[in-house]
Amino acid sequence: MKNYDVIVIGSGCGSIIADEAVAHGFKMALVDRGPLGGTCLNVGCIPSKMLIYPADRIVEIEEATKKLGIEAGISNIDFKSIMARMRHNIRENQNHIREGIKQVKKLDFYEGEGHFTGDYTLEVNGEKIKGKKIFIASGSRPFIPPIKGLDSVDYLTNETVLELKARPDSLIIIGGGYIAVEYGHFFAAMGTKVTMLEMADRLVLPEEPEISGLLRKALSKRMAVHTGVQAAEVKRKGNGVTVLVKDKKTGKEKSFSGQSVLMAVGRRSNADILKVENSGVETDERGFIKVDRNLETSQKNNFAVGDANGQQMFTHVANREAVIVVHNAFHDAKFEMDYSAAPHAIYSHPQIASVGLTEENARKDHKILVGRAKYNDAAKGEAMMETEGLAKAIVEKETEKILGFHIIGPSAPILIQEVVNAMASGGHTGEIDQSLHIHPALTELITTVLNNLEEP
């Protein structure tokens, strides 16, 4: 059995930990079942945004004709080329990572699926290894619910959808979360007839209800959106599929048919594949690894970061968690992970960006003020003829500390960064109000929202 100072499981955000371990001179092992680079690079953020970027341009051209009086048309969409470009980018990045690993002398790379066999001990490809400190960055995979008949059809996931070489004429998406609405936007832009089936009463459930409502209104112009319906059965129908659903309010059954079905109902931790229970590492009822505020598991010197712990399943959060555990494990520090100013974005059309608490959650522990503004309340938004976009702020009444901020509309992920920066450095409205904002620019939307604060 080989013994190591550090074992890192996963080459996504785990690569940050591996780099630091090597820099500190530790004897270390990197374990990865592949593909190299983790979820973000291979099946998440990077490939999906490479697809969504051309989809955005397509929809903008279509909207320009309706809103701006610009007569424009799209003569051809090369779906095969768009998909090939994305896959080429993934391969190039994988090769870059592999070459980088080869050049590191103090790192043993175990490429294969590992699992714990005891405390601080793993087996990979039939070989046992032991580490003084272990970092689990094993990621997640699609959650597939037990729907009758699903195994009888070749359903797609956010992973297998990237392998498509031909555009489906019609697509049924089961789910209404972040992955569902992003791929719904992409395929609708490509010319696919999209039907979205969501069990909850609204899309993107963690978002503000009014944000969810505006998203549904926008998406419904380009696809069929059904909420409050639960998929009960999937059947083959010729060369396609039929999905039977039950309306959760009325109990009535409906059926929807399409060429393909995409499952997008959530993610599950890969902790079960690792058999973490053999090492004394506890998981919650959903299978995610339990961690404390220092990101240490129930087993001392065993840490879990990224999707494996399920705290907030976004790459930028995972990378920050990796930095935190490096300090805690290698420097005997006690840094806690703070999620209060951790933002996220949804690259649907329109885009969504959020940080902090929703109004409902803020009300539980705070007396609040709420501010709203439409994009066209700012001069630049008016020039863009952006009538649907909205921003909303939730602020603590006594201190004027920003508790949450939510945007739906063009450039939402860019606009919210000013708020994130303010929240991270103290978080009071004055830190934004006191700075000059260019006029006319969309950033004036942020100050307009804060100037509209009132008791809800």
C-alpha cells in the first residue's frame, strides 16, 4: 500500500487543492475516474455556454425585428458545426490538463474509479492507497427519478445531450430548473419544438416568484411550458417517445410526444460511488457529504468540496471552497465558508442572476425594505426597449444592509457583480449609492432599485 500526505479525489475544483499540495512539497495522489477537468469543463458550465452563446445571438436577431424595426433573417443554423466546436474545445482542455499532470514530478495520478475501503484508505484499479489528509471533490451526476418505462427509451441528460450530432425536431424536457431552462432556450433557438414539463408550480423554484413568472412568460413565447405536472410514465412511440403526466391539482392525465426526452430534474452527489461510509464520512438524506463551516467531514482531516457536499452547486463556489480548505488543512487555519454573498446565474433568455436571500426567506429573521425597478426605468434600458426586465432588492430596514438582490434581463450576471462586491465588503446600500454610475448605462438599474426601497 502506498502512503501519501494528501489524496485529492476529483480534478475539477480538486485541481486547486492538488496544485497547492504540490507547491507545499507534499507527497500526493490525484484520483479521477474521468473525464479530466470535472463537471464544469466537460458537461457543465463550459460546453453549455458554448452552445447557449449562439442561441443568444439567434434570439436577439429575431427580437430585433419585433422590437427595433430591424428587418433581419436567419438563413441557416449549422447545428452540427456548433456541437462539434463545443466538443473540440472540451478535448483541447482535457489534453492540456493531462499534459500538465504528466509534468508534475511529485504527483501520482490514478485514473480510475476509486472507493473507500477503510479510514483514509482507497482502492483504485485494484491498488490500495492511504492518505493523511483526503479531499473529496468527486462532483455530481444527473439524478434520474424512477419513472415507469424510462429505462426503455434512450433518454438524454445534460451529459449525453452534448454527444448529439443532429438536431432533434422535437424535444420533451422533464424538469424546470436551471439546466432545463438553459437547454430549453438552446434547443428552441436551434429550431427544435420544445415542451417543458415541471412538477412544481413554477420554473426555477429557488428564485423569486416574480422572477420565475417573468421567465415563464418569456419562454412560453418560444416553447410549450407546463407546470404542476408530474411525469408518470414514458413510452416508446415509433421513433420517438410519449410522456404521460398527471396534473397535481386536478389529477387529470395528459400525454406529450416528441422525438427525444431530456431528463433535467436535478443532480446527485457521487459520494455513493466512493462508498464514503467505509471511511466514517457521513452523508445527508439526499446523499451529499455532511461538512461543517470549515468544510471538514465527520472524519477528521477529510474534507469535501464542490458538488460532493451539495451546499451550493456552482463552480465559482466550489473553487472558493477549495481555497478555504487549502488554508484550513495546510496552514491549520479555521476559515469558514460564507455563502451569504455567493451569486449564481441562469443563462436562459432572458438571463437571471441572484445573490443572497429571497424576500420570503429574509422575512423570517429580518424587518425588510424591498425595492424594484424595470430595465426601462433606466435610460439605457428604455433605449433598448427592454420592457420586461426587472431587478429587485431586499434590504434590512434598520441597517440598510443588502440581504438579497435578483435580476432578470439582459446582462443580468454582469450587472449583479456590483451588488456582490458591495455585499462582500460590508453590504450596505450606501456603498453603492455613493459611487458615480455612468449615464446612460444599464448599471443605473442598480441605483434605481435601491432608490425605490419601501416597506413591503
